[in-house]
Amino acid sequence: MAKSLETIPQMNPMFWKKLGDEIADKIRVHTTQNSKDVDGKSFKKYSDGYVKANLRRGKTNGTKVDLELSGDMMRNLQVRTATPYGVTIGWSGTNAEKVQWNADMGRTVTTDSKPLSDKVWKHAEKELSKQINKNLKAVAETTTITIGS
């Protein structure tokens, strides 16, 4: 007997929350450890004045562009909502302003047209595909057709 689409289980908001947390972590690594923008390019260097200010603040590597002066901005990247239909991650308040300021300075973490780097996007696709297949298997039936006797 054929199953209707309504019988396929919806995504659980906890799946989306977990995926959102993983994506946020991967964005942090891509941005801070790899010093890459959303297009996979190395970040534009800090100005000499900014490097000197970082060193005065005690930052040991003032020249590495990792967008982590205090760590607050990247720590603020979190799941904002998770529903059966998707997840929203992002920054709030002054940290969202810092993300925009960095984009204005040539250090783009995300854009409306490209919210995730290719590597992070591939991870999200892989995890979503696994969950869709799991949901489909939950309602799949095996049909045996006997031809002849």
C-alpha cells in the first residue's frame, strides 16, 4: 500500500538545533582558526594601528586575522530558533554590528546570498541528507511481486 507524504516524519527541532550548533562551530573554525572569509579567501590584513593596539591589549599574535580580539563575537554565534522546518543561527546586538563592521572592512563571515562557506554548506547538506534518508526509511515498505508460480 502506498504511503502519503504526510506519513513521512517531519524533522525534529532537536535535529535542527544540533545541526545549527555544528554549523556555528564549523563557521568559528573556518573564520578564527583558518582565517578565511565566506568565499574561502584569506582575510584582509589588519591595519598597522590595529595590530599595535592588539599587542598593547596583550594579544600574543596581533597580526593573525582571526576576528577574536575578545572572543565575544564568535561566541555569540548561536542557534536562534529551531523548528520542524529549519534552523536560524546568527549574532545578536553589538556582536551582529561587529560582524557587519568586519564585512565592511573586507572580512566577510556571511552574506545574504552566501550564508555559509562551501565546506560548511557541504557538511550541512550531508547531515540533512542522512536525516531525510532516515525519515524515509521509517515509513518505507517492501513490496514483493511474484511472477509465475
